[in-house]
Amino acid sequence: MRASELFTPTLRETPAEAEIASHQLLLRAGFIRKAAAGIYTFLPLGWRVIHKIEGIVREEMDRAGGQELLLPIIQPAEVWQESGRWELYGEEMFRLKDRHGRSFCLGPTHEEIITALVRAEVNSYKQLPLRLYQIQNKYRDERRPRFGLLRGREFIMKDLYSFDRDEAGLQESYNKMYVAYSNVFRRCGLKFRAVEADTGAIGGNFSHEFMVLAEAGEALVLFCHHCDYAANVEIAPAAPSPVAGDAQPLPLEKVHTPGRRTVEEVCAYLGVDSRRLIKTILYEADGQLVAALVRGDRELNEVKLQKVLESARLNLAEPDKVEEVLGVPVGFVGPVGLGRIPIYADLEIPYLVNGVAGANEKDYHYLHVNPGRDFVPLKVADLRQAGAGEPCPQCGSPLEEARGIEVGQIFKLGTKYSLALGALYKDDKGEERPVVMGCYGIGISRTMAAAVEQHHDEHGIVWPVSIAPYQVVIIPVAVRDAAQREEAERIYAELRAEGIEVVLDDRDERAGVKFVEADLIGYPLRLTIGKKTVAEGTVDWKWRWSKEEKAVPREGVARRVKEAITAALQTPDEFYRGYPGL
Ligand code: ATP
Ligand code: MG
């Protein structure tokens, strides 16, 4: 490709709405453009990267026994009603009606539609196992579309569904996918971790997320250096660690705490350690008010709470609603005398002796609150967020913390969807059984953004070779110099003949401008053709992630590039060793 013909409109200014590096750089370097909130156009360079990632994903899915198909984006409401998710999916689902008034949605995911397909087409054990996948747009009306491609409302996903005869078959499919996913992200040149994960709205009972490690990640993962334990903080168990307190419970005492609402304010005012405070947080779970208690120094984990409550929807209660129902502002709510509102307490709460809590009266708190004596929780469970430094649940070593971008997730679904939709097969004895399912997603467009998040510097993007839009850029220093121009043209032709994806920057621009743009776009290898090429027969060779530039012989440069690119593609781990991003 010639730079003079390439449609890559770059921006000088960083668009104000773009908060994180990947969003800024993908806009500035001309990879994407916004059409609406969370909805993007992929420009030619961006689309090439998408194709690269898709290519790697296809190879690994096929290698793991997958067969590609294409399911419809527009899905009839009926299959979603059969699974019960038409209601459950809520406002995230884009819904529409046809001219006859029939309801449809734009697929946010495809469990229902593919289970309906298998129900109709598979009836014997001889047709199993089956692993079917597609790469396609997904539609989710996210509450907060943001960070460019990281959280879009229209985004590209690979989704594979496995159908097996039994649990052992599912385990095999799951293992194959785990390996395939690891291969995909390794080949994409990404530093990642597979972590144990929550199953969320998809359901099922076992799951891993694949996290690209990056500061901008929305997810927090805990991992252990001494064993292989790694989990999303959403599900990481938090063992109670009681603090030594008073020996004797004292009588309850109401104290005036004017305007002190937060943990910090109350503790400072009363001169108590935050570990003695009982934080009372009110939630609405499927429309019902519930109170959750954690110690003042702890964070409540909503995923754990939702699991304990077995609720479909969980939101923080609106302060207005709390005041309306309890007649007290949120900062002064406590577990003593809460009436009929059920109380869910974290494991550490029962250990407290003479704790402090809101008195359910404006501007008052209680001292010497003793769980069991002054209030009785409906349930005591692990509700708090675990953190770095706490013991690993597997081996006891201190856990470490990292931020991650979830680029993929794999689930064991079991028979949830096959039973709901009636996807049955006859086993070798002629008995009917539900097919046993798994589902496996990769955010293709999110992976592109995650790669930029992990691989960039102050000058621009640093693409791993395997997913770069082009592998090499050739920059002639002076295109008006006929000898240099001709050399550049010849090298360009030689590289193309070797099958290298190369851009020749043939524009009549200053070399400095071209270097800046090449760094912004992030071509992995830059070859500079200048006076020395003509006079001494050398070409300047520079990897995007390295500061070093070296002169290599003009003779045989195409073969040399070919070898280097092949090595980079075959051994991504070794290739990037020494590059700080990996
Ligand atoms: P999240 O928790 O980030 O909302 P999810 O768990 O709902 O994601 P899945 O249903 O597991 O997502 O979808 C599979 C993959 O699709 C995710 O691992 C992620 O890479 C990608 N993905 C999900 N939602 C989005 C989105 N709004 N924009 C871009 N990619 C997404
Ligand atoms: Mg997920």
C-alpha cells in the first residue's frame, strides 16, 4: 500500500471525550471514528487489525474442533421468552418490532438462537459433540458506553457454543477452549491472565475470564505468585479476619453525631477505629429493600451479595426511597431496630464486640452495638471484597492485585438452556437426554483496544507484529531524489514479493513528519531509505518498540525482513522479550 493512497485521516488534537490511551490513539491515528455513543466506524487500518485478530481466532477455534457459521443478528422474542431472559435482560437489550407488531431484539448474545437450532437439527448422540462459532456484531445498550471500543453498544464478538453428550464431554470442550483462548491472546502479543470468574446473567456454574493486564482495565484481579490461584475480585473468597476488641459487651448507648454520615466522619468524630464501625448499605433486590453489613474498613462486594440474595436485579437503594421508607437519611441507617428489612451480614460482623452503627435517627449513632444481642441478621455470609495482601485461598501466601481488561470469557452452562428450550438427544440406549452446553466469547473489537492499552508509548501505538495493520513501513527520506525514490520502490516491490504487508510512504512530505506519523500508527518495523542507501548500500532498520536503529545491508533486506517477521509470528513470547510492555 502506498501512503499517498491510504485512507487514514489522522488528527492533530486529542478528542476531548477520549479519556484513555487506546481511545485517544485509535481516533488520532485514523483507525476508528465515532458514529454515535458506543458505535464506531472501522477505518481501513482499524479494519485490518480486526481482520488480523479474527484470523488468529479462526485458526485457534478451528484447531479446537470449531465450525464457523453465521447466526442472525435479529432474533425473535419467542426463543428469549422460552429461556426466561426476555424479561431478565432488561434495558441492555435493543428491542424492535416488525411491521406486523412482532417483537425482536438485536442479539446481545446467541445462546437461545443456537440452542433452538440444535434442538431442531440434532437428535442423536452420533451428532455430538458439536462446537459451533461465529464472528459477528453484538448489540448491548450499555448503561455507560465508554472508553471507545472497550465498552461499545455495537461491538464485534466471537462466540462459540459447545454441545456435548455429558459432563465429561463438556469438560473436554471447556479444556480445549481454555487452551485455544490462551493461544489466541499469546499470539496477539498480549500479557494476560486467566482468572476464575462470576457467571453473571449468562448463568451456568463454572467460568474463567481472560484478562489483558492494563491500568485502564475495569476489572480487578487477585493472583498468587506461589501457586496458580487467580480470580476476579468479584468472586475471590474473603476469609474473616477478626480484630481484637473489648472482652465484655456494654449496654447500647445513643450518641449525638450531627451531620456525620460517612465512615471517616463518624470515626473521626467519635474517635473510634473504622474496623469497629458497622457499615449498613441498603439495596433494592428485585424491588425489595435489604440491608447489607460490612465492617467500616471493608468494601461490600455486590456480586457476592447478589448471589446470596439470589436476586435477578440488584441496585443501591435511592437515598430518597430510604428516607421515605425509614424516615432517616442514609448516613444514619443501622441494623438496630430496622423493622422488617432483612439484614445480610458479612462474616466479620458477628465477631464485633461493642461496635458503632447508625441509630436510624437523623444525627445519631449507637455505641456498643453487639450483633446477636441488638440485632439478628437473616443471613451471615462472605459479602466483602478481598484485597491484596490477604492470604491466598489455595496456599495462604499473600495475594497480589492487578487491573485487567476482560477480553474473553468461557462458561460451562450445563443443561440450563437445553432444558429450557428442550434441546434433547437420544443416547446409545435410545433414552432422551438434554445436551450439555458451554459458551465461549471473545471481544474482538475490545481486544484491539486492549492491545493498544497495553502497547503504546508517548509517541503512539506499538502494535505487536501479529495484529499490526501493516508489518513494515518504508520511509524514503527525500522522495524528490530520484535515486532514493527508485531504491525505495525496488525494496517495496521486493518486500511485497516476499508476502510482507508493507506501506511505502511515497508522499512528498518532510521525513520528520513521516516518522512522527509512522510512530503514531505503530508499524512494527520501519525501514528508512536515504543517502546512505544509495552511497553505501545500507538501509536503516528500527523496531517500533526499540530505541536502537541499525544499518543493515541493502542486499538481501527483503529476506531478512521476512525471517524477522516469521520469527515474530511464530514465537511472540520470545520475540518481545525485553520490550517493557511484555
Ligand atoms: P462486561 O462484564 O465487560 O460487560 P460481559 O461479561 O457482559 O462483559 P460477555 O457476555 O462475557 O461480556 O461477552 C464476551 C466478551 O465480549 C467479553 O469478554 C468482552 O471481551 C466482550 N464484550 C462484552 N461487552 C462488550 C462491550 N460492551 N463492548 C465491547 N466488548 C464487549
Ligand atoms: Mg464476561
